[in-house]
Amino acid sequence: MVRIPRSIYEKMIEHARREDPAECCGILGGKDKTVQKSFEIKNVEGSSVTFLMDPQEQLNAFEAMGNSSMEMVAIYHSHPHTIPFPSETDVQKTFDPEMPSVIISLKEKDEPVVKAFRISKEAIYLEEIELTDEGPYLARRDPG
């Protein structure tokens, strides 16, 4: 399970909309599978079907996480025209099958759909997303 504060969840969707028709990408940092900060990373490919994170921006994000005692909780990217399910390219590019990958689908522009997966070469597993309010005690599970 990945816990994402509602404000960061909305920020990811806004990032996807801003980059449309290209895929957006980024890193979610935090602790214990709980996201504390999102890092928007430039997609140097500028493609609508794949992404490649800018290496310098990635390093900057890792440095900022290290300085704040955070770790990478998940990566995220958008699918501007398709459903929120890992593409063959997503499967091939996966570097850590235990690292959740959050996909934001803009196929239905007015109602983006966000799903998380653990992706390996052999299988794709749905990872639950729990949306949290900013306070530590208020949380709800994503019905999707």
C-alpha cells in the first residue's frame, strides 16, 4: 500500500494535465510507504507514450530526499491517452519490482484515474493507494 496525501495526489494530476499530451514523470519521497513530497521531473523524451527522467533532476530529488531523511516511496508517470495500466515499455524499463509505479490516466480528461502497480518482468500486481488528509488520523481508501 502507498499512502498519498490528497494534496500531493491532486498535484500529480495537475502535473499530468500540464504536460499533456506528453507523459509527465516524477518521484514520490517519504517514509514507511507514506508520501511526504512529490518531485516533478522533466521527461526528456517529451513523448506521449514513454518517459525518461532528466538525470540531473533525478539526482537533485535524491539529494533533497536524503537531506530530509526521506526515501523514494514510488515513481509516477502519466498515460495521456490510455488506461492506467503498465505498458510493455513500462514493464521493460522497470528497475525495481518492489518499487510502486503510480500511473495517472488522462484518457477521460475530466475524470483522471490513478492506479499503482508493482511491476516485474513476470507479473504486474495492483498496489493499493490510500488517500490521506493532511492530518495523521484521517484517511480513506481509494475505491478504485
